[in-house]
Amino acid sequence: MEPDISYQVESADQFWDALSDVLSTPCTTPESIDNCLRSFLSLIVTYKAEYLASDDEVSRCVYQLRTAAVFTQQEEYVRRQFVYVLLQEDDPAILHICAALLLLDGRQQDPTFEMIRDEGGFPRLVELIHTFGQNGEHSELFMILLDLIYEQARIFTLEWLELASVDDAFVLSLFSMIESMSGDVADPFHYSIIRVLLVLNEQYMVVSSQPPPPGLPNGSAHLTNRVIKAIGTHSASYKTFGQTIILLINREKEAILQIQILKLLYLVFATSSTAEYFYTNDLHVLLDVVLRNLLDLPADDDDMPSDSAAMTQALRHTYLRVLHNLLENSQLRRPGMGYKGAEILDTLDILSGRRAGGFIHFAPLDETTLRLVDRCRSVEWLHG
């Protein structure tokens, strides 16, 4: 894109004035809107390195565009133009502003993420993340792209062909980035990568119960869960991911993310190639966290709002399913490797309403909880 030579910018104030001037241009036709957006993006390409170097400055730029008349008066048209930019543009400066705008807009307007998906945006986001994840010069753009693909996979049930655009190289690159970091779950960069892997695993679990689309070549109908595959085939290389997952579920208060973590752990302990993925010391920590979180969940209460009660019940059931697989399939099942068997049985008694420690922790629970508790209690080594 050629720079807009009508603006001579020599300072930050002049840059922001030029942007305001461009965005205040009256736009009454598609051609005039396109011209305005081209001028806006031309200024970005020319001066981004000087005046949009920080996240705050990028946010200010995007907010200025989204609140300008050219956007508010023609939302759908401008939104679609930026979706097309995301699909077609390769310049990182333009992609940075475009992705930031779509993320901001999508978090406030549901149709934005739907439009991205309808236009084939998910495979394109996979491509862009893989491209810019290899280039440390564009970490801010990479972060925004991760957030965009997370929102896509969080909101929508992906189609078979969309999820098929995720290949081994994409997933392995994300695991490698985690391994190269400190393991601090408070690091936004680290957190964004973890969330993408978790939501992809959830999508694989959903698609595994659906028939593949017709017309696929023989032998290609099975869609491999590439997150679990990466853990199984490179477990020795990706221990930081597992340690971070334990830290995250120990701290995380958001129920949806807890469910996503638990779904991953369920498959890890249900799959023979990954059942002993965790170091034994880390496994002990994880078991302690699972038991504590089970006891910390609120008791079933008729006065609890229905959505809160449903989420609490879903968490309890999922924790118990994970607990069973952990006890049954991890290295704890081996002779001499058992850990806190008596405490586990006490916890299960509390969860089922039996007396434990001299008190009843829960009122009588639903049949599924009782069945899952009995399933955990039936693990042989607990009674050795």
C-alpha cells in the first residue's frame, strides 16, 4: 500500500491529528468509505513504528476508528471490509490494527466473530498464528491473533474441515513456545497460548462424536486430537505445559476455564500414551488440588440460581471423572506408588453424604454424583 503523501507527520500530535482528520471525512458512498479506510491504513503503514509502538497506542488508534462516524454509520460494511483485510493482507502493521479492531468489536458485537467465521476466518487465523508465531518481532500481533482464534473456538462449534486446518506443526509450535517460557501463568502471552490449546482440545472432543463430512478420501475420515497427540509423542519435551496446567487449575476461579482444563486432564489420563505424562511429584500436587477443589464446591442448594447450580454440578461431575481416570490409569496404580489413599476415601465419603470427620459436608446429591463417587471408590489400590 502506498503512503498517503497528503499528510506530513513529524510528531505524535500531528499523527493523531492526521488520523482524526482522515476519520472525520464525510462518507456517504461505498467508494468514499473505501477511500477513507485506505487513507487510514496508509497512515498506519507509514507511521506505526514511530507512533503506535505500544499496546496503549494501538488500542487508542482502534478505539478512534471504532467510534468515528465512518464506522458507527456503516458498521456492517466497515466490519466486512476489515474481515476481508484479515483474510487477504500480509503486512503485519495492517494486520495488527485490523485484528485489534475485530477483537475489540467482536467482544462488544456478537455478529463480528460470526462474520469472521462465515468468511472462512478460522483457517486463516491458524495460518497467521503459525506465521507470526515464528517471528518474535510481531509478538503483539501474535497475541491478538491468539485471542481471536480463542474467541472463535470458544463461541462456535467448529466444523470438521475448520478443525482439520490445524496440523501437527501448528500445535507443536505452541507447545514449544510454552516450553521456552518461565511457566508463569500470570504472563498474558503464556496464558493466551494455554487457552488456545485447551479450547482446541475441547473442539476435538466435540467433533469426535460427529460423523465426518461426505466425500472425504478413504482413510482421512478420522480427525486426530493433535493436542493429545503432541503430549503423547513429545511428553518428555513438554513438561512445562503440564506443570502450568496444575498451577492454573490451582488458581483459576472462572468455571469455564476449569472445565476446559478438566476435559484435557480427562483425556490425558484416559489415553494410554499420556496417562503417565506428569512427574510423580506433580501428580501428587494435582491430586491434592482436585480433592481440595471438590470439597470447596458449594453444596447443592435449592436457593442457588439455576445456572450457578448447573455449573457447580458440571464441575463436580467433571472433577470426579478426572479423579477416577487419574487413580485408575496414572502411575499411582502401580504397587508402592499409591498416594493418600485414606484421605481420598474420606473425601469420597464426604462427597457422597456419608459421615467423615464428624460432619456431613453435603446434602444428598444427584444420582450421577453418587455413581461417579462409587466409581472412584472402586479403584482397587485404594483398598490395598
